[in-house]
Amino acid sequence: MADDTAHDPAGRTGADSAVRAPAEPAGRTAVDAAGEAPGQDVWDTIEGLHTWLDANRAHGGREGLLLRVLKLSEEVGEVAQAVIGATGQNPRKGVSHTWDDVRSELCDVVITAMVALRTLAPDAREVFAAHLASVSDRSLGTASTP
């Protein structure tokens, strides 16, 4: 039996684990390793989502902006709910989620944060790249020294 502990943060193994190792794709998939459709940049996708949300929003202006940022808190709450469900911490519900659910909810957080950033900054791609470089330099010491 394969050791599932690498995929299960709760450390469960075998039959009590809600996580199974992902199967290897047999061929080229519609989504590449970076999570993008072939030929599609992640920021192009975020731009499309931003445009779609703007076209279908119920509230505009400052209220719309605040609600878009507040959506991030909702998504983080869904991560917490999935973790509680994956670990069976609610005795009334038991194990109601899997670690795949947790991963999916975390992806929703990332997407929502990227759309919120795009809402605040039309140059979100550059803002994010600069901030990521700064965090990397500070945390990993990857800054080049002259």
C-alpha cells in the first residue's frame, strides 16, 4: 500500500485517509503544469474574469470595490470549512470534505485575490511580479548583489 501521508496533512494513512495520490496524466492535458490553458497566460485569464465580473456586478464604485475585496474573506472561510470537514472536526458532520476540496478552495482564494488585485491595479501583473521579487529577495536571499 502506498504511503498517503505525503498527501494528507493530517498524517492519516490507508483507508482512513481522504486523500489519494493524483494519477499521472496519460497525455497532453488542456491545462499545463502552470495551471494555464495552452497559450493562455494566467494574467490574461484574470483579466477576462475581471472584465466578466465588472460586466455582471450588482454594485459599482467604492461599494463594488469593497465587496470584491470582501469576497476574499468568504473564500478563506471556505478553506477553513473544508479543513474542518477533511479532518472530521465537526462531530455532527464528521468527515464531510477531502483534501482535494481544501486544495480547490485554496485555488479559489488565489484566483479571488488576483482578481481583487487587478481591480485595484490595472497593472496587476507588474505589481504582483515586483512584490513577489521583493518577498523572494527578503525571504530567500535571491537578490543579486552588485
